[in-house]
Amino acid sequence: MSLPHAWLDDVHPSPYADQLALGFHLLRFTRPLEREYRAYMLEDNFDLKRIALSVGMVLWVMFAALDFAMVHSPEVWWMLGVRLVVFVLLAICAWLILQRAHVHLLLPLSLLCILALGIGAALVVGIAHRADPNYPYEGLLLVSMAAYFLVGLRLSEALACALVVLLVYIGIELWAGLPTPRLINNVLFLLFGNLIGAVGCYLLEFKSREHFLVSRLMRVLADHDSLTGLHNRRSFNRQFERLWRQAQREGQSLALLLCDLDHFKAYNDRYGHQAGDNVLQRVGSLLLDAARRPLDMSVRLGGEEFAVLLYDIGAAEAWQRAEALRATLETLNIQHERSDTASMLTMSIGVACIQPNEAGELATLYEHADRALYEAKAFGRNQVVA
């Protein structure tokens, strides 16, 4: 299958875009993405597993009633005994799954349920064939189809379950003494049915993985500036509020660096917008390096305006980080002939640091940083004011 995502050429690099471009025909992502995908599948398929298990238990009881009506020999009690054991096991698994407190057990429980249904059905068929060789065995294929399509298993997991059930079935039929030609016919029927299920399951998982990558990439694009890869204003506003509340709870300080490229309009007029975009990308890289800790974030607010939000940092260290950022841009020596400040492109930065408290307002930090940036620009630019 091909992945015609030509639009990825215009997307800022990200793990999701890289994986889409690379492809995943073997149904495998890079290790971090694979872990994220499996966690996503556990959460996304919870309702599917719950419904499938409920339907499976109802059908299992209905088939037990059919066994009692179809088989008129002592073997029927062994068949009903097997069905009872499997039903109790399914009920226990259903109770654990519905608790939703055992998410890490969701996959093992799902596999256990499918194997219990498959092995139980194989046992029932084998016992029945000792009394009646014409007893229908096609229910085993229904269990395999459930593994492929109804329980949300990945292809490798569904194949493993189907193979175990098929091997158990062959062993039980040999024990039951089913004639060899009849056994070969049944096994071929089950094999071809599993082949169809495997192909369908592959297509479903492929599309599921593709949807996962595209949806995650859309989320990244919605929260990040397409030119620089930094967070955008929408994402900044949301994260700002979250970090403010977290800082209040943990008694930590927040620092905000508001950055403005000096005379950037004049730079665009002199060198063109393509050169201006290249400069914005280089500045974006500098800001990304300045916010490497997990709770820090770098933002493009719009145009040539940027921000860096730093968590758990003092005023002196925040000023040092801002000064280092300003100096690093200066050392890049990006020529700017129309600047009234210097011969190269420079940056003015306003810094504010505050420890949020219960009575503090979220806007206070931004207002202080904005006032500091105004002073930095008013008193000559290319400087840091706190």
C-alpha cells in the first residue's frame, strides 16, 4: 500500500511526519511512536472490547442451549461443563475490564478471552465429534474473525491467537478420532478463513496506524507555527494557564521572556521575505534550544515576536538565559544594513519573573514582561531589561 502524502513536504519535521514519509508496511513504528500507538489503542478500543466481550458471552450461552438441543448423548454434559468453565472465566475478565483500573491488563485479558473462547470451542467440537461426526465446527472460524475484527487486536496478536486455536483443534480432533479426510477438509476451511481474516486485519491496522499518525500530526500543526516549529499563540495561551496553576500548587516561580527582533520590517524590505523567513527559522532554533526542559516552552507570538516561558527559575537566572539568547543571535552575525541599532540583526528582550499565589493574576506576568520589552526597545534596543 502506498502513502500519497505529498503535503508532508511542506510540514515542519516531526516524529509523526517522519514516520508517515518513511512508511510502515511491516506494521511497526519507531520504538517511541510504537509505545505511544499501543497506549492509544488500549484507550481507543476500550468500548469495542467491552461490547465484543458482552456479545461473545451472550452467544456462548446461546450455543450452550443449542448443544443441549442437538446432542443427545452423555457427551453433552462434558460439553456444557466446558462452556460453563469458559463462561466463568469470561465473566471474571469482564469484571476486571469494566473496572477500568487495570488498563495495563486490558491486552492480556483480551487475549485470554479470545483464547478461552477458541480453545473452549475446539474442546466442545472434539467432544461432540466422538458422538456425532456431523456436529458443526464452523464456530471456530467465528472466534478467529472476532480476533481479527471485533476485539481491536493487532495483526500479530490476532494471528498468534488463531494459530493456537487451530493447533488445539487439530490435536483434539485427532483425539476424537475424526476421519483424516474430514479433518483435512476442516483444517483447510479454517486456514483459508484465517487467511481472509488476516488480510482484512492487516488493512484495518494499516489504516488505524495511518489515522493515528495523521491525527497526531494535525494536533501538532494546530499547536505549532508552521515556519519555525515553535508553539503558536493558541498553544501558548493554553499552556500558560496550565503552568500557572501548576506553579501555584507546587510553589514554583515562572519566568517569561518576550523577544522582539529589532527593525525586522526594514530587514524584510532590504533582503526580501524569503531571507526574512530563513532568519525567523534560525531564531526559532535558538529559542528551541533555550527551552529544552520538559515544562519550558518557546513560542512564536506572531511576526517577529517570540516568547520563552521558563518553569521553576529565579529572576537572576532568567535574566542570564535571556542575555545568553540575545548574545547568541548577535554572534550569528546576520547582516542588517538598515538597522539603526547595529550592523547585524539583534534582539530586544523583556524579562519578568513571578511566583504565582492564590490571589495573583495570570496576566500580571505577561504585563510585566511586556513593560520590560517596551523599555528595552525605548532605550536603544539590543538589550535585556527585567
